[in-house]
Amino acid sequence: MDQHLFAMLYDAHAKAVYGHAVRMTADPVGAEDIVSLTFLEAWRLRDSIAGVSSERAWLFGVATNVIRNTRRTARRHRDALTRLPPPGAVPDLADGVASRIDDSEQLVAALAALERLRRADREVILMHVWAGLSHEEVAQACGVTVGTVRSRLSRARARLRKLVAATSAETRPTSQTSLTSRPNLRRSPASRTVREGQL
């Protein structure tokens, strides 16, 4: 694949790869780096593109591996930092990440539930349900059989239904509220008149 064809590949699929990276990481800014690394890796592996049935699925597989590798590198970095002497006051980087995703509350809430799934189950449901890849394309991206993809999807959906039901039960208001428990309630003048008329 020459540079011209690779540029066409980028134009056709970069947006989809970015969306996949955002859904996997909940970090729109970091997802841009994932896209760059994905296409760098895709260029290195460009000779193998000719044998794939779906370029998008192949790129999603590359992106997923890049995300795994960056997370592994981040964990090693954190582990290395824990072995260093404690520094002085250092700003919390998590605050910066949180500020970048304030406008994606729904996405973060969904990912919070997805994070409670097994990693393999989470990956297939993100690719199939949110990215719209077919069972065959997900199987190609993950390097597993179609049967395995169907099994993981079934398990992930069942787990997500339970998580959503549990969340709804926790946030559902009580059905009955005693009037005596409400502070500063007063009888209206109309109610007092009715009471006086009945005496």
C-alpha cells in the first residue's frame, strides 16, 4: 500500500477510530493520541491490510491493541513513581482529565457501568453495539471466533441489564412520603374554613 492509498484509508476511517478510542477511554483528548498511534502502527503493518476482509475492523483491532499497550505503559509508569521518594505538592492530573470530560457525563456514566464488565466483554460490546461492527468484524478485530463474540455479547448484555436495574433501584424515590415529615407545612386558609364549617 503506497502513501496515497494509506491517506485514503485514513480519511475513510480516522473518525470511526477516534470514536472507538473515546468510548474505550472516556478521554476525548487522549483519544487523539490513540488515533495517531493507531495509524502509525497501521502504516508499519500496511503490508497485511491486503488480506483483511474489513479495513475498519482491522483498524479497530490495531487501536484496541494500542489502547492496551498505553494502559500497560501507564501502569508501569505509575508503579515506577510509587517507588520514588514523595515529592512536594504536585497538582492532581485527574482534575485536568475530569475537566475535559465534563461535557460527556452520559458517556462517562455508561463507561462506569461498562468498566464493571470483563475487559474482553467490554471490548466486544463497544465494537458491536456502539461502533456498529458485525459479529464477523468484531471477531477479526479481537482475533477470536464469531461464536466467542456472540457468547461475550450475550454475557455482557445480561450483566449490563443487571447493573442498570440495580442503579435504577438505588435512585428511585420512595413511593410514599409522610406529610408530617415535611418541614414548615401550614394549612391553607381554605382548609381552615372547611374545618371551621364542619365544627
